[in-house]
Amino acid sequence: MSVSLRLKRMGRRHRPFYRVTAVDKRKPRDGRVIEELGYYDPLHTDESKQISLKSERIQYWISVGAQPSDTVRGLIKRSAAAASA
């Protein structure tokens, strides 16, 4: 089974909210997930509360071969930069 770290869309119309998830690559975008690893709220006014990730679990999934999507890779970088600043 090949695992991917990607976003799952939640929320309502015109008010997106995303969960960062570990999911089998063959499953649909909003299908069953293996593990939820955090969330991303692009419309939140406070940028420090837009992203919340479980960094230890993300590092675990990457260490066992999971491939993050381009968007999730960018969110991980943003989260790490905000944590170090």
C-alpha cells in the first residue's frame, strides 16, 4: 500500500476547511483516511491559527515512505517556519 499525505476538504460552500491526512493513494480525495494529521483553515484571520499539524506523526509517515502532496509540503514548511520564528 502506498501512502500519500494530502488534504481532505471539509467545510461548506465558499468556506473551505481542510484536514491534513495520511491516505492510500488509490482512495478518492474525501474517502476513508488512515490517520488525520492536522488541519488547514485558509480563511482564518490569525495566520498563527491557520495551520495546526502533528509534526511527530508527519515525520513518522514520511520516514516510512509516505509522499506528501505539493500543497502539504508547503504547509509543513510554513508550519516549521512559524514555529522557529
